Amino acid sequence: MKTYNDIGIQIPLLQLPKPGTDLTKWAVIACDQFTSQPEYWQKVAELVGGAPSTLNLVLPEVFLEKPGEAERIQQIQSNMQDYLEKGMLQPFEGPIYVERSVDGKMRKGIMLCLDLEHYDFSKGSTSLIRATEGTIVERLPPRMKIRQGAALELPHILVLIDDPRRTVIEPLAAAKKDLEQLYDFELMLGSGHLRGYAVGEEMEAKVIEGLRNLARPEVFAAKYGIGQEKPVLLFAMGDGNHSLATAKAVWEKMKAQVGMDHPARYALVEIENIHDEGLEFEPIHRILFGLKKSIFEKLNNYFGENFTYKPVPGAEEMVKRVDNANGPKQTIGIAVGGKGFGIIEIANPTSNLPVGTIQACLDAFLKEEGAQKIDYVHGAEVVCSLGTQPGNAGFYVPGMHKSDLFKTVILDGALPRKTFSMGEAKEKRFYMEARKIF
């Protein structure tokens, strides 16, 4: 396999479903979606039935750390071997240009492998590949159990480049009529359409040239108005932060035994341009389940005189107030079982972003066992419907503009965890391509 160490890239050797596979049943959404909506995954299972599917090769996080988890992981790893031995997967070497269409929007990407030696998810990292949000290291061990001993990786990781001149991915879109189409199908449950095209050697060389230019220190420094001594950030995490961190943790654990040429040194990802018109940042909201103490008492005690609360007549008004808020105070919506909807305002906030300010309070509340658990969800409808159920509380937070991401990470470091999402739940990446890692 070709590697480009200076930009942390390897050209992948992929495993694609054999011709004749029902791809609508084959591809399923990222495992970290719909974690509080088991009915979604029940629909997926019913739709797939006994057909070959990536559902049999991943562990939806709705089942993570639940009874039967060990047996599920063992079955997943067995299924991987079975699919390989029975020829259900066939090798394909080279990058793939990907188009994902949903709700009238289309975003473009390219499948490549990233070198985990160029990635560091620790706080304050200045590596070529960086986390954009705080990584919760406690979340890694259960995910490492799945990757360790697995024959295949199936990525839902989306990684961003900051390419305002559109030199890396967009030329592939312009040339797609000359590229071999590898797949073209409708995704399940209203999640749009997916197409993939083989990227030949000539176009591959142009992709590498474009990435190398973005990584030139003088180009990087001029773009952000910083000194050339600042380490280059070429790849910033978009979605799948903990998945890439898991791959890194597994690699660090095993590399002394297997050597530096092992395939687990690399992780398969889809790279997208943050300037893609089809790419939108959506906020990630919070739900507390099983309240054991008063959340309002906690908010009052935590923020003191900086905290104010105003009830509003309904969900629509709450969303409108948050989305249109401006001024020095940070505004967050709240939906509480038995109390309805309201607006929280926080003066003199501790974080530049409202999501960071409220997360610190919720972390403290959970540490005091004020609630059974927290979940992170997409969309106003979900946060309102779940938040108003008895014993729950939902927090509706404003989003951040995608153009702020790279410079914020370069100057300030990683954002608070679960700050943004690239699209809503149904827009997330579907598992399609696989890659051998053991």
C-alpha cells in the first residue's frame, strides 16, 4: 500500500460487498446514533432480516454496556470472519470519492486511511490530526473491546480539511463522469442516497498534491494569521471522535508487539471539506434521565446570581428564543418533565460557548448522582419529547458556525465535548466500506 508519511495518509485496501448484495440492507447508520431510541434499531433489524448487513458487524451503542454485550461482541467478530471466508466481501485498492445526498443537500468526501502516529487526542495536542472536542477516556475501554480482535474496521468517522479554494475533493466531483462508479443506492429509513466512485492514480496524485499544499507551513500560517512556528493542523475531527481515539488507543497498546507496518497503525475515514455547501453543523443537545434531585436547585447553586430562568409557553417559543439569542448572556432552552419549557440565561459564562457552560454544571450534577444518566441527541423534537417525560430534563443548546472550527481549535484547543454535529441523526455516515485490520 502507498503511504504519504509527510501528510499522514495511506491509500486504503478496502473490502466492499460482493456484486448482487442488497446495499440498502447492507449499509446501516453509525452505531452512536439513536442511542435513546431503541425502536429505530428494531426497525433496522426488521428491515435487514437475514440479509448480509453491516448491522451484523457493528455494535449499536444502544446495546453498549448492557446485558449480553460480551456475547454480541463475540458474535460480531465471528460474523466478520464468516463474511470474509464466504466471499461476501471483495477487495478494492484505492481511494473512493463519495457523494451523500439527503433532504436536498449533497456533501462530498474521499475515503482514505489516516496514520495514527500523526494523531494525538490528549488535551493541548498540536498533532497533524487533532480532536476538535474533549475526549472522554473513560468511554474508550468498552469500545476497545470491540476493536481488539476484530478482523475488520467499518468507519463512521468524518474528518475535516479547511480547503477554501476547493483543491482536494471538489475536482473529483467535476471529473466523476470519467470515474468508475462502484455503488449507487438508496439508504434505509429516509436517510437519503449514497454513491461511490473509484479514484484512479492520476486523480489520486492531485488529491495528494492538494493536501500537501494545505500542509505547507507558510500556507497554513497565512490562512489563520499566525506565525509559521505553529504546528500545522491538516485534519480536524468532525464525527466519530471516540472511534478514532479508540483506534489510537488500541494501536498504542499493540504496536510494540506487531511492529510499525501493521494495518492497525492506520484508520479508515471519510475526509470532507468544511467549506462544502452540503455540510452543516448542528448543535448536540442534552437529556438527563432519572432525575434524583432538583435540576433547578443545582442550576441556582452552581451559577448563583448569574443564573436566571423564565418559563415559556411551549417548545416552539423555547427554540425560537435560543436560536435568536444575542448579547452578553448565554441562552439555553430547558424542557423538564412536569414543568414544561423555559429559558435559562447565564451571565459571566465560564466557557465561550453555551454548551461548554452548561456541560460543566451537568457534569457536576451527575457526579453528585443527581440523575441516572445523560445522553446526547440531535434535533429539537427529540430533546423536547424526551425532556418532558416524567423524571427527565432536556437542554436545547445553540450551535456554532462551522467557519469558526479550525481557528478555534488552533488557538484555543479542543472544544467542549459534544459541541457540534455534522448534520442531524439521519444524515450521519452509513457503514459501507470495510478494511482488514488484523
